[in-house]
Amino acid sequence: MARIALAFRSFFAILFTGRLPAEIAQAFGFTQSKPQTAPKPVPQVRPSDGALQILGILQRDSRLIDFLMEDIASYQDDQIGAAVRNLHDQCRESLTRYLHLTPVIDGVEGSFTKLDANDPATVKLLGNVPATGKAPGGVLRHKGWRADKIDLPPLAASQNATIIAPAEVEVE
């Protein structure tokens, strides 16, 4: 009879409080366990994080985003040229620090180049392209670029990859 009473008490305690009373748990030989802490979520790395990170680096080192987002129509060509020279040097230095770039086709631009394969991801055919989409070769107009090595610093767990550059507020 005692078990039936414990069963009813257990049922209604769980129904109304969501917990089994400690004295009932002890009567059945259960011990109270320590509450489990939820595992810390592991930040997931998305492919876009690297692209946003390199934009952040270019903004940090050379203010590239600021330059691109500014309306330069009111400036003279010589003013823009002077600004771009410095911007070019800083961007190039940042790229070479974190990326190793090599040409897709290592040839002289403007000379005839024989094509071994017609992979549209690596070679873009221009001009009178045959209907088959395959050509034995043509004049190299652009070497193309391939990233052989990417060595970006790891993102901090608390870092929001979508923030390319934080706002800056000077407190007086």
C-alpha cells in the first residue's frame, strides 16, 4: 500500500512541479545528481568568415573600404592618384602577408598560349569561341590568380566576423 501512495505522490509532484521530491527519490534508492551545465557552443566557421576577415584586414591596414565607399567625384585626378598610390602599397603588403598568390597561367600577356584543358573555372575564353567551347589556345590577355596558401590569423571566439571595422567614437 505504501508503494501505491508513493506512486501517486510521485505522479502528482512531477505533474505539478516537474520534480520528484527528494524523500521519494531516496526511498527508491536514487541520489540527487549535480545539475549538468550545458556545453559551451563552439563557434562555427563559415566560408564567408575568411572573406570578411580579409576585408577587415584591408580596412585596418589601408582603409580600403573607406576609400571605396567615399564619393570621389569632387576630387581632381591628381588628388585621387596620390591617394591611390599609398593605398595600393598598403593593400599589396597586407595581401602578401596573409595570402600567397600565383598566376593561373604563368605566361607573357599578349603572347600565344596553348591550352592544355578548358576548365571554365580556371580559364575564361574570350572572342571567337568555338561552339564546342574548346579551343587549342589563344592570346593570353590576363594571367589570372590562384591562392596557393591562405594564412589568416584565427578569429577570436567572441569576434563577430560580420563586423569588418568597428565604429570609432572619440570620448572627450
